Amino acid sequence: MTHAPPETAQTPARGRLKDHGDVEPLRPLRVGYCDYCRERIDPTAYRPGMRFCNSTCRTDWWKMARNRGAQLYHHLTVWRMHRGRKGTPGAGVFSRISATIDMWARKDRGGA
Ligand SMILES: [Zn+2]
């Protein structure tokens, strides 16, 4: 398996739009602000639907999303295998997912 450099829906890849698999276009978390660093996007550069202030933030966001998404995918796959039944590895999966997302939110706000 080869690993191409991260690209976005806004970045044409070899004459076509890169789609990151089956991910539908994502709306900005907050219009006019970067989804990664949370800073305001330069108003003179802003275009509707823009999610990042620069290519570094875009690349870093996709790296983070890929890693975090893999963790969530794993949790959900375990849950699906066991349907969350007590006494199985699937028990408590949604609590673990919620705790994980809370931890990421704290980390993203600059906490530990
Ligand atoms: Zn940014």
C-alpha cells in the first residue's frame, strides 16, 4: 500500500478531486474560522465553505482526523460485533467513545 501526501477536496489530485474515501464534504465547524487552529480565516482570502486558514492546518487536521477516526472506527466495529452486550468487549463502548471525545476536546482547548 502506498501513502500519498494528504490532500483535500479543494486540492485537485492528478486532474480530479481528491475525495478522502467516502467522506462527504464537511461544513466548517464555525464559519470564517479555521477548523484546526480555531483562528479567524483571513477575510480577504475567505471563500464560502473554507475550513482552514492555510495548508498546514488542513494537512494537520486530516492527520488528526485519520488517527482519531481510526480509533472511533475500531470502537464501533467492536460494538457492532457484540452489539454492546454485557460481558463482551462491546459493553460500554459508547461510554468509552464519549470519554475519548471529551478528552480530545480538552486537549484541543489546550488542556491535558
Ligand atoms: Zn488554522
